Amino acid sequence: MAMAPLLGRAFSLRTWALSSFLASTTLVLSACQAPSAVAQRSVKKIESHCPQGYVDMLNGKCSTLGMMTHTVQAIDGRSCPSGWVDVGGGYCRKR
């Protein structure tokens, strides 16, 4: 008779642990996704030069110095999708 409450407690602890793990995993995965088509003031330097409108910060990044934001995405050697223009440096900018 004394075993039933212990089994219920163990089950609820496992359920709580699993739900906590899933919630934290979801947060980590959503934070790690690269913002491929979001307006950026600073982007990672992919090629030897920065995209048009960006200044080389000499730390592996290119920045607009807060003057403006562009919606850019890395193209990884492919051509730009429809509605995007190649701005150099391995990036396309939304028109």
C-alpha cells in the first residue's frame, strides 16, 4: 500500500524532468538558428571583402555602423533568389 504514492511521485518527477528538458531544448534550438533573412547591422565576413554598404570591422565582421539595416542572407556560392540582389561578399540583399 505504501508503494503507490512513491510510484506516483517518481512518475511526476520524470514527467517534470522531461518537460523541463524539452522546454530548454526548444529555447536553445530557437536561439541557435541563424537569422538568414532578417535586417542586420552586422554580418559575418564570408569572403575577402564586405557586402556593399558594410564596413570591414577588422574582427571578422562587417557592419553598417548603425547607420542603416539591410535584410541580407548568405548565398554559399549559389545565385540570389528572385527579389534579391547580389551585394558581394557572399551575400544577397532583399530589394
